[in-house]
Amino acid sequence: LKQEALEKVSKSENVQSLKDVRVEYLGKKGPITEVLRGMGKLSKEERPVIGQLANEVRESIAAAIDTKQTRLEDEELEKQLEAESIDVTLPGRPVRVGGPHLLTSIVEEIEDLFIGMGFEIKEGPEVETDYYNFEALNLPKGHPARDMQDSFYITEELLLRTHTSPVQARTMGQKDGNEPVKMICPGKVYRRDTDDATHSHQFTQLEGLLVDKHVRMSDLKGVLNAFAKQMFGAERDIRLRPSFFPFTEPSVEMDISCKVCEGKGCSVCKGTGWIEILGAGMVHPNVLEMAGYDPKEYSGFAFGMGPERIAMLKYGVDDIRNFYTNDIRFLEQYHKA
Ligand code: FA5
């Protein structure tokens, strides 16, 4: 029995099979336990002889198992350490660090400039009602100027907003008609425009609205001037052209000279030397009135700019589609270190 057990011990090649041998020979149901249990049936003379023999066998099997177990455990630990060893001399793998999208950065930059001038930031829904997108802005149903912004309608009364101007009406409407407003609102807008280098069917706008007593056109000019100089540098030229928006009177459009983007990117100006970046004007009395303000007492100015166009000018991006195609090689150039 001893011989047989010792052989099994030496043949065991892992801790588990060794455990099995231990259970088989030394366990409660094993042959040695059986012998010891049967001692009562033996004669007085036989008992010490058999008892001693059984104990001897048990001890030598147990000792062999213990020795083998220690060896196997050491070997297994050794193998594990080897498998898990780390070569600290290997060069590290570079970690790709992301960064804000150029559009996110430019919107934050514009926000910072206006926060510096005391404007607060507002938000409005992208799925807008016909009322806020058009009617509250002096564009009743059937008004021909609705065609200026070809729309994506969802139902007869709901559409994807074509500009951020509805947030003007929403913000004024939240006040009691007797409080100044000074806010900007960035967000996505949608139009059925044909995509080209300077137009996209989905783009970003940033609206501005200031309503108070005695607000004049010169205040609008001053704020836009301060914005443009800080954004593009003091040497850039700005021009205001008369324009038309149903919700402002008088209305203007602001262009920036293309000198900003010498060389690469100047194609955005298409040879004219100027690119339009925003529409603006004095809030139309009808718009003030619909929002609960008395136009005899209150006046205001508003503007709506296109951050993509601003980023294109500032960073010499020559195609607006670069903002949406998510080519990491393009985007990475604008990650700040
Ligand atoms: C408007 O959307 C007016 N709501 C702006 C406004 C606000 C006027 C407040 C008066 C008072 P307009 O359609 O011109 O205006 O668009 C404003 C700016 O958005 C443009 O100057 C241009 O920078 C940008 N823009 C317009 N269409 C696109 C387009 N398809 N792709 C990218 N940018 C565009």
C-alpha cells in the first residue's frame, strides 16, 4: 500500500492531483483510516504491531505528499512569476489624448469674450415651434422672407430651428416686460441649404440680444467692434452693410476682411476680400411688443453669427465640411498642447 501511494505521489504533476492522492490514501474513507478503525477487532498482541505499522505508513505517505506539495507549489509560483514578469526596459506605448473639437473651442472663445462684456449664456430647443422660429420674430405665415431660410419641417407647427433667433423671443418672453436682457445663445441650426465650401445644412449659430432703455445702433456697433478686434486682432477691417431681417430694423450684415487668412484658407472669401460672419440690427418694435416689452420705453439690438465661418477665418480652414467629416488628422491640428 505504501509503495503504491508513494508511486502515485511521485507521479503527481500538479497540486490538484496530489490532493486527490491525499484524499484517496489518508482521507476518512481511505485504507489506512479503515485499518485503524478495525483495530477493535484485533487481538491484544496484534493491536500495537498493526497500529504502529499503520501509523508509520500514514506518516511516511503524508511526509512524501508534503514534500512534493511544497515543490509543486514553488514550481507553480515560479511559472506564474515568469509569465507575469514585466520588462521595464521596453519603450512605453504612446497614449492618444483627445481634445476639444475646433468648433467647441471657437464657441467657448466667443462665449468668453461676451461673458467679459457682461452677457449671460442661454439655451433653446433645436426642435422649435413655427411660432418662435418665425411668428414671434415678425415673420407671419406666408411672409415671403420665410424663404430666406429653407426649413426642415417635422409637422405643420414643428420644425428644426433655422436660426438661434427664436431664443431671443423665448428669453424676452420669460421676463415681465420690464427688465433688461443681455444674453448670448450658441447652438445647432438646420437649413435646406446645398452643402458647399461655406454652407452646410446643419451648422452653428451664436445669437446675441441686448434689451434695455435707450439702446442705440452705436451700442451694437461698439459691441461688434470690440468682439471682432479681440477675435481677429486689432489690424483687421470690419464693415457693416445695410441688410434686411424681418425681426430687426434697421438691419446690417458684418463682414471681416480676408487679410486674416493670407494664403491657405483665403478661398473662403472667393476673391471679394470679405466674408460675411453675422447678421444684426435693432430689435423690431413688433418683436419687442410680442414679447411683452413697450417699444416706446425699451429698445434693443440683436445679432446672429456663424462660428464655423469665424473659425475658418481665424484658422485658415478652407472648407466648412472639415468640421463635420471627423477626419482626426484635420481635428488634431487644432488640439492645444
Ligand atoms: C440669420 O440667421 C439671422 N437670424 C441673424 C440675425 C440675428 C440677424 C439677429 C439679426 C438679428 P443669416 O441667415 O444671415 O441670418 O445667418 C447668420 C450667419 O450664419 C451668417 O452670417 C453666416 O455666418 C452663418 N450661416 C448662414 N447660413 C449658413 C450655412 N448654410 N452654413 C454655415 N453658416 C451659415
